Amino acid sequence: MKKKAMPDIQSAAELKQYYERLVRHDYLEDYIDDTRPDEHELWLVYSILKKREPSYRAIAITLAWGYVHAGLAIHELVSLHNKNDDVSKKRRQLNVLAGDFYSALYYQSLAGVNAVDMIELFGSTLQEIYEQKMATYMDKEAPFQERLQQSKAIESLLVTSITKKLNITDYDDLIKTFFFYKRLSKDEQEASEEKISPLRMSLRNGQISNASEEDMFREAKQVEWHLIQEKAAEHHDEVGELVRSLLERDGGI
């Protein structure tokens, strides 16, 4: 199979723009919640992968990860639209279709660079992600902190599976903390808009009051904020610098 041509990507903005062009679809823009990774998430993954992979494969794998990231988040939203009115039913159907759309894109991205090894890895890791999500959801007796740590591991499981495959696991602790901090930040934003996030729904067991829940999530974000600073300080390269610059830009918790 002929290798798919990739553009010369020089910045996070360029990578994000390329990703957006590839996922451009009218109904996604008009009807589906935006679950796509931001430019910094994409660039972090790419910056790590290019340490072991040629740029064309690093881009393809990063894009594939981004499609899966968006697809998994879309499928999580299906459970939030659980009403039986016509609008909610249509929303659920569209979310399912969007998830399938992203799944097709990830396979196409990997197949385009003959990344058979990654196609197999993505498939097995996705199965593991679904199994772990189900186990976390069904384990109603586990304490909040345990369920929180399970969710943290799941959040970055595909990225860490890729880094393990490529033998670049030095960044795994940073990856886990970075992506979970981003997830908690998004949860906080949704809570401020009086929305229930998929993360909060998966962790809620009916025994936590709203006030206690807010305190627990706020504390969890503070913990991850301090952890991400520690982990970023351990890497004196472009990856560590990228995370440190994002922390400075965000200005803290």
C-alpha cells in the first residue's frame, strides 16, 4: 500500500488545523457536542511520538489518537441524553453515528501509513478501555478516590499503550497527570454551567451530596495541578517545556 502523504507540521496550531480539516462535517458542526482534543493535547502526543517515529507516522498516529479521543467522549455523552422525547432520541442517534465516524477515521489514518501494528494496538486497547469503564461503573462499593484513580488510568490508557509499544514510557506519569488534569478542568467548567459531565456521572454512586462532590472534585484537581508541575520539572526537553508553558498560561487552579 502506498504511504499517505503528510503535510509538514511545524506547530500545535498547524496540527490542530489539519485535524479540523479532516474531521470537517456539517452535521458534526451543527448537531454534535465538541469533544475534539485541543491543539495542546494533540501537540503533546505528537511531540512524544516523534522521538521514536518518523514525522509522517507520528502525525498519523497522533491524528488517530485524536479521533479515538473524540469518539470515546461522544459515546460517553449518549448516556446523558436519556430522555425519550424526539429531540433526545435524535441526539443519541447522532452521537452514536459521530462515534462511528471517528472510528472509521482512526482506522483510515493508520492504514494510510501502513501502521498495521498500531491498528492492532488501537483495537485491543479500545476493548480494554470499554472493559475498564464498565468495571468502574459497576463497582458501586469502591470509594470515591479509588474510582477517581481508575478513571485517571482510563483517560490516558491509549496514549500510554502507544508509548509502551514504542518504548518511550519515561513520559507516562506526565501523560497520565496532564490528561486527567485537563479532564477535571473540563468537568469544572461544565459544573459551572450547571451541566453534569460524563466523568461525574461515572463516579457518582448516589451517596455523595452535591456539596461533598464539589469539594472532592476541587481537591482532586488541586492534587493533579501539583503533580503535573512535579512531573513536568523532571523533563528538561521540549515535552517538559510545553507542559510548563501551558501551566504558566493557565495560571494555576
